[in-house]
Amino acid sequence: MNVVVFGASGMIGGGVARECLEDPRVTSVLSVGRRPSGLTGAPLSDLVVPDLFSLGADHSSALEGIDACFYCLGVSSAGMAEDAYRRITLELTVAVLDALIEANPRIKVCFVSGQGSDGAGRSRMMWARVRGEAENGVLARPIEAYVFRPGFVQPLKGVRSSTASYRALYALVAPVSPLLVRLLPGSVTTTVRIGRAMLEVATSGHPRSILEPRDINAL
């Protein structure tokens, strides 16, 4: 299986990419992002694209032969205007996926959203509404697509958050993380579990198009 990971330089994307590199079902891993992933391994290659909106026009040949896309790219809504957040969260996502679909009509897509996202658009929280719009946009594409809604995610295997305050929180929680996953499977998961769950879904599919933390942990 040839996979492409978006956001591998981030915490969740980095965790997903690591699981891909360790899985014997994966033949190649293409990391696409605005900066290198920082990962190494024989099946891995980096494609650095400063403007991902130009992906289809400038890098179409590099996108051919992909079986599965793990889209883990995203930003925090803190301090962002709704239009700016929508451009990155919704408009960029569908632009990238459309470029991938044009090159690979039978591609499978796993899109990382967030627990609490609102596809119905009724939430008072801007991020939840926009994330819901992005989910709807992904699921409306003419391919097999799945939305992952992790809650609290504990990074494992050396994965680190780029935000200092989050790193401090994860370090504090790390000793009890396995217990939290067992006690709160509907709210807590890990980067390892997300990566392995995505690989299972890309390989065998899933009866649900939207997967919550409990579904991720079960996989």
C-alpha cells in the first residue's frame, strides 16, 4: 500500500507516519507539507510544497499511484478570524483532496478532525462549525472517506507537540496515559492508536464514516 501523509511534521501526523513506517503492509510513505517531516526511513520521501493550494498544478506527477491519504494537517483556531480558519481547515483540505482524487480516483482518505465538531452547523463555537464543514466536504468527495474525531491525544514513540504548553501537559499526563485510555476510551487516545486505526480503515474499511475516540481505540 502506497500512502501519503499530510501534516507529518505535526504531532498527530508524525505519529501516523511513524506507524506507517513500521507496518509491513505499507510499501511507501510520501510526506507532503510546507516543511520536511523530520522523519527518516527507507519507505519515506518528503515533498515540500510551500503553497499547498498549488499541489495539483505543480506536483501532479508526484501524486500518482497513491492508495491511501492520511490527512492530519490543521491549525488551532485560537486568535484566528473565521474566514482565515475556514480557508485552511476547509478550502485547503478540499483543494488538496481534489488534486489527489484526480490522480487517484480510487484513493481512500482518512481525515483528522476533532471531537465536538459539528457537521450540522448549529454549534456556537466557530471551530466546531468550520471543522464540521470540512468533514462534510471530505465526505462529499466521490471516494471512500472517513473522518477521525480524536479527543485528548497522548503522543507516544518520541512524538512531540510543537506547542510548549501542550508539551508540558503531555509530560504531566504521560505516566497515567495508559490508565486514562482504559478508563476513558470515549475521550482519550494516543498517536499510536490513531495511526494503527487509520491503517486498518485504509486496508479493510469501516461501517462508520465518522469515527470517535471509542471507535479509534477499538480498532
